[in-house]
Amino acid sequence: MSVKYIGLSEINGPLVALENVSGVGYDEMAKIKLSDGSERLARVVELSGDKAVLQVFEGTKGLSLTNTEIRFEGKPMELPLSPEILGRIFSGAGRPIDGLGEIYPEKTADINGKPLNPVSRTYPRNYINTGISSIDALTTLIRGQKLPIFSGSGLSHNKLAVQIVRQAKIADKNGEDFAVVFGAMGVKNDVADYFKRCFEETGVLKKVVMFLNLSNDPIIERILTPRCALTAAEYLAFEHNMHILVILTDMTSYAEALREFSSSKGEIPGRKGYPGYLYSDLASLYERAGIIEGSSGSVTQIPILTMPNDDITHPVPDLTGYITEGQIVLDRNLDSTGIYPPVSVLPSLSRLMKDGIGEGYTREDHQMVANQLFAAYAKVQDARALASVIGEEELSESDKAYIRFGVLFENKFLKQGFDENRTIEQTLDLGWALLSTLPKAELDRVDEEHLEKYYSAEKAKDIFGEE
Amino acid sequence: MNTIYSVNGPVVKVRNTRDFSMLETVYAGKKRLIGEVIGITEEFTTVQVYEGTSGLMPGEPIEPAGTPMSALLGPGILSNIFDGIERPLKRLEQISGAFINDGSDVSPLDTEREFDVTVTVRPGDTLEAGQIYATCPETPLITHKCMLSPLSKGGEVITAAANGRYKINDTVVTIRNKDGETEELTLCQRWPIRTPRPAAERLPINRPLITGQRIVDTILPVAKGGTAAIPGGFGTGKTMTQHQLAKWCDADIIVYIGCGERGNEMTQVLEEFSQLIDPKTDRPLTDRTVLIANTSNMPVAAREASIYTGITLAEYYRDMGYHIAIMADSTSRWAEALREISGRLEEMPAEEGFPAYLPSRLSEFYERAGYVRTLGGSEGSVTIIGAVSPQGSDFSEPVTQNTKRFVRCFWALDKSLAYARHYPAINWNQSYSEYVEDLADYYKENVRDDFMEVRQEISNILVEENTLMEIVKLMGTDVLPDDQKLLIETARIVRVGFLQQNAYHKDDTYVPLEKQYLMMKAILTLYSEAKQAVSRGVGMNTIMATGLFEKLVKMKYDIPNDRLEMFDDYEKEIKSVMSALA
């Protein structure tokens, strides 16, 4: 079956072409053996008559038209899987790089996955308590959700991700069925180290599978990294009934790798040079989150991306936002005023939150408090804009109340320590205390019954002091 | 036999053949993947494949099916969920499990299910295209009517089966046409998805699609048989708005097309609609709903087809004399699928990489909406409500701009409203509806004589507020004279108390037209009474202290939909309190 092809007919960037091939399928994997004995992986990306175009994962450096031997494997890229992958570190292409040897696979799986039948999905409803007020109260994370962090270079997204992993009460029984799959695409060595160290300190390292493609690793491999990570996650979740939290960082590097690859193939570029299929491609990753009927496991995704120039309309955050179920947006101004986590609450959103909160999940008043906090904080922005024109002194009483509310909201509610783990009751009570600093008549998103129950101007004074 | 020459993503080429015709269905490869011919040149025939092409090899067989891409139409469509090329997803789950395999060839409709068929023709009757020959209850809500295909020449009924239980492929009627050819009629028929189904004539549009959503029904109405677009960046509530419309609008049947959207959302629709009971019929909403789900990770070519599959199903039910509303979420994903395939074909791109034929495709789609007299002689309509996801939330991008040209109702969703959790986040200043004039008579006859005037006054308040806000943004409200402060406070009631609507509140999620009218009336009463008080020299602070403004903001919750007489008390209270102010 396995025919050996010697030599190439063309080399262009990461792509090589060879002629006179037959019996080769689209998306099939191949091994390229160089004359010095080293091996590289390649994938078929185009077939035309007897000509095949392959992308070489480790780059084409050192390849010539004559010094190669290519052997096709007859199947798409597959990842060896077994429960032993927990605690291991792999390269971006799924090869062990921690020196602990190969995996003895229980099975192998195509890393491209297959689309999940919407009929077979279970709608996610179980909320994950992260202990972070801004997330729990306003953009609640739901098990089986894909909720990205939109950040910028230099913001504390990594720290936030680690805090979520550490505090997230995702598991059912004593954390036994909980694991993290970490996919790093084009991140700095320091960042990968930071995550490794934090996982170690938290004692979850044995429950982490890492796929590392660092910024100096080949870009083609970067395209495989999230696919390997998600394949591992699906395997653990749906075949071993574990709750998997997948952290993918940095999606912008991934998209850039895709762009580089696309342009070397000579494809017609879409927006900002990204290929026209960027949406479909990102969707093929993000949609691999969820819960399947008949399995007690789940895949929850927290992809992290850095918005180039902090621009949320850049194609990568833009398309991501259209696919994912909400987003947590970080804000540079908050960050520079020393507020951690610098969650910009107004553009942040969790789409699945509405069905996973309230009575039976968090607390019956959760939705109302969240709506009212959003509405009030939106008014703070108006009041601040006005104050910057006419000065704070000239503001009406209600606008002044909003300015004060805004300061308290940012410093008491958003801001919290890296080790501070707030319960949902604490968070919601804090929300009510903040709302109680506003006149009762301003609160138009909550009903009378709950106003009676929770609104207390005295309590607010106790907590925040007079003025 | 023809063989595959090249494979590039979903695009497959065959070389040196004359066996294929444009838009014909093909089966590609050993797995018999479903595809469609999209281009023919001297040398190459180009095929787009609706399934994943991993593993497909040059040299594998590829064969034409002889027919264009068609939908199978017959009983069993309702309450079902299909993918973009009408494959039943529940059946696929039984065959291949939770993940969808390539090359699963299954009949769209259940061929084993039996229906209680009433045959409505007798031997000797003549039957023409579009006329009904049999009916059967499809769901407890909808009677399915089997019609002679519009393509048929018609003829005389020779045999008609007795009433009884039949499967969709059983012959129930035989006809013979003028030329002596006989035709056997089963319960189902095929129709090419890219061809609009014909109707006898188009009728003028003058009935609203009543949705129970205040901003839609009152301010920006859409007509039955009309078209509307909902553009909005991510997180502005396009999907939420469409869900609300699908749940509550007074169409007979809903076709919900999830085109390149999230899997969990489709699951949510499935779950919610089967649990939600329609108050008008006391049956779950799924009884009148059909879902087309092509989630964003399913093959891109099928995403392009899903829109056509959906509208073909809608037209089929329209021909039975039903009113259909199509929710297409989102048409931008469909346009992007066009772009993606166009790129693979190396066509010359126009704006932002979209193909030059984008506007013509969009207009073809929206023109399939309409209120018609069917070939069978009854009246039916198809209303299209398409979501648009503008890239970078920028409404000047090609899909939004071109859509705007072909729809008559534009509900622009606004980020800042969504940020303040004002839902539905339809921006009343940027949106418009061209149907207001056409529907005026309906509102006058069916709600109140002065409905249109009241509506206009409410709109005027919003327009005036918009002008005043320019000043307020610069100087604050304190500098305004009392009559302008009053206008701003009244506009606040309109915005928060009227336009904003809570989808999770039992009374507020659907509001009958009568209550919408009375709410507006109450606001206007307060406004005019307070205006008189201001002119008598009463200060705004005194007026606000009455608490009436807050009361009206909350009237949507405080007055249940079945106790509209409470509005009388409100009016009395407003008048007595306001006139008591000195």
C-alpha cells in the first residue's frame, strides 16, 4: 500500500508539490524523510490530477527537489489517546516533549473532529462558580459554554485565566472528574512557563494536558495545536465523562498563522488579508464545546485572544464574538488604574447565563441585579461624559449619585484580589449594597418585592461608609 | 464513468466531460457525498460538495443524479429538524451517533410513517396544477394538503384510493392528461430549491404580522408577506429577537433557519419550543415549527443551500393557504459562504471579497416573500425576517447595505442599548418600516380609530427627545426649561416603560395590540396633563414627586394582559392627581 515517492516538483513557503501520485486522499497525512534521516509531517491540501500539494508542518528549510522521500499514511492526522495523557506535555502537533516517552494509545482520533449533531447536544445550564464577582454576577460562566477573553497585549488575561482555573468549582465530586486542557499557540516561552508554574502551585498539574506551540515554533504546527487540544478534550469528556476546561491562547496568533498559510497557497484574501474561510475555520474550533446527551462529561472553552491595537472590530475578535457564547472584554483604562480583573462589563456578555442562573441555580434575584447593575453602570458612562464637559460640580443630584456608584462599583465590586474567592451570595449582596447607594426610584429593572427584600441604604452606608 | 480530477476543500472538478448540467445534483466519490454543479467550462465541470471532503481522491467515481438540487415536500416536515440539504438530523443521530458522518444518504421524510389521509377527489374530476387532491392531519395544529405539483399538466382523475392510512410514497390518486399520459400521485413531491414556486398572483400587502412586541407592532410593523432585516453586531440580541418573533408572531407556521450559527442555540430552540405552549392553540410551538440547522462547523456549501431549502419548504406550505414566517439567522453567514466558495473558484471579487453577484442573490431571496393567491385559489403568505451580522458592527459593509435595498423594514440593533440591557435593542432613530402606510387601515379597523395618530405622537416624543439630547449631552438636564424637562421624562417612560420589553416576564413577553394602544394612551394622558400643570406654573420636581412617572414605567408589569380595565383607573388617577397640583 505505502508507495514511496522520491523528490519534489516545487517548494513554496511551507508548501511542497509533487507529481505522478495516485491513490492519495484530500487531508491525508504524509511523512517526509530527508536525506539526513530526519522526518517531517505534512498534510495534503490540494489534489489536482496526479499532482498533490502538501503543507509541511515543521517548515521547508533544508528541503530540496531531490533530497526527500515521501510516504503517504492513507488517513488524516490522528492523535493517539489514552487516559495517561493527563499530566503530559505535547508539542503543538501532539508529540510528547516532556521526555516521558510515547503514549500507549487506547485509540486514535482524527484531530479535525466531526460536526456535532445539534439534536444530540444537551443545552448547557449548570453554572460554574469562579469566585470572581464580575464574571459570576454579570457574565456567568456555564458548563459547556465557550466564553472567550478579549484582551490586549500586556493586560492580565493570563492571570485571570489562572484564577478561573484555580477557583472554578466545575467538578461534581471532589474534583476527581475535572481536568484542564491547555493549548498554547504562538505564545512566549515565559507565558507557557507561567501557566505551568501556576498549575503546579495549585496542584492541578497532574490534571492538565498541555499542547505547546511557542512563538518560535513552526506556524503550520500552530494550525494543528487547538485541534489536538480539542480532540484530547472531547476524548476525556465524552469517553471518560470528565469535565474539561479548555484554555486556548492566543487565538490571534492562530489566525495569523492561518493567514500566513493561506497567502502562501495564493488564496484570495478577505478582510485584512485573512482568508475568506476564517469564520468557518474558527467555528470548527469553537463549536467543539458543549455537552452531549448520554455522557456526563462536558467541554468548556475559554479561548484567550489579544485584540490588535485593542480594536474589538478587528476580524479575529469580531468573528470570534459571532461564534462564541459571549465574551469577557478586558479594558486598558481599568487596568492602568490598578483594577484587577480589569473586566469592562458593558461589552462583556454571557449568552447562556439567562438559563443557568436564578432560582435553583444561583439565587432568584440574580437576573434582576445583573440587569440593574448593567443599566446603572451604562448611566455612569453618560454622567462621566457630561461631567467631563460641565464639571462634576454642576451635575444634577442623580448624576452625582451615579458618579459615586461608578467609583464604588469599580473599586469594590470589580476589583478583587488574585486569591479572593467570593461566593455567589457575597457577590450578589455586594451588588445590592451598590444599588442601594442609588435612589430607589432609579432602579427600574427590579420589582417591588425584591426591592423590599434587599434594598437597604443603611447597609450600603455600613459597607461603603458615608460619601 | 466520470472520475474526480481535483479536490480543493469543498470544490471538486471533473475533467473533459459533457455529462453534467448546471445546478444538477451529483454524488461524489465512493462515499457518495452530495454535491451540486456550479460551473461548466470546455475543460472542467466544477462541483461544490455539501459534506466534508477529507479522504476524497482524484480518480474516484462521480456521477450526476439527473435532477437539480431538490427538496422533498410532503407530510412529516413539521416539528422536524433538518440540515442544510434537508437531511433529518434526528434520523442521522440514530445512524451515526452524536457526530455527523459524511455520506449518510437518508430520505428527508419518514417513509414508514402512516398518515390518516382523506382523498378529496373522485374519478372523473379534473385536477389542475396546484389543486388539492388529499389532506391529512400533519400535527394537531396543521392539516397537510397534498397539491398537484405546479409542474404537472393536470388532467382527469382515473383512480382515487379510499380514505385511510397511507405512507408518503403510496399512490393515492392517478390522473391522465390530455395527451393520454398517466401520472401517479403520492403524498409527496419534489421541488428544485433554487426555483421559486409559482403562485396565481401577488396580492397587495395590508395585514400586519402581529408579534406582541411593542416596538415592532406599534412603531416598526412588518406586514404578512413582507420582508424585514435585523442587523446588529454580536451580543446585540439578533437571535433573541428572532426567538421572540418565532414564539409569538401570528403566522401559522414558522420556518427557522439556523444558518452558520451556534449549535447550542439550535438545541435551545429545540428544547424551548417543545416546552412552550402556544396560548392560542394550547399546543407546543414545535407543532407549527420546522428547523433547518446548519451550524457554523457544518460544511460551508450546505450552509449556502440551507437558505433555499428553508424558503422552498415555506413556499410549499404557503401554497396550501398558510401564513409562514421565516427566521433566517443569519444571512451574513450565507453571504460569507458565497464568498468562501467564490474564493475557491478564484472568481474576481467585488467589495470586501464578496462576489459581484451578492446583490442579485440577496434580492432573489427576499423577492420570494409575498402575499399571494395560490394556484389552488386560496391565500397564503411568506414573510422573511433575516438577521444580518455586520462585520465589525459596521452597517456600511456590503451585506447590510445590499440587504437594506431589498427589504422594506429595517430593525437596526444598537450596541449601546444592548450594553445598557435595553432589549429589544432596536434603535428607533436608525430603524424604519415602509409598511406603516399600508397597514394603517388594519390598525384603524381592528384596534382603534385613532391608533395611527397615537402612534405618531409617541414617535414625535422620541424624535424631539433625540434633538434635545444633543443639548443635554453638552449641558445636562438642569439648564432645560420645565416643559423640555417634561418631554425628557415622558420620553423616558416611552423608552423604558414602552419600548423596552422583558422576554422573561410572563405578561410582558407577549403584549396584545389592545394593551399596546392603552399603554401609549396612558403615557399621552400623563404627558398632556403634566403639560397643563407646567403651564400653570407647577414645577417639574413637584410633578415628578407624584410618582406617576415611575408608576407608568412599571405598568407593563403591574397590569396583567387580561385585566386591561385597570387602565381606566390609571387614567382617573393621572387626571385627579395632576389637576390637584397647584
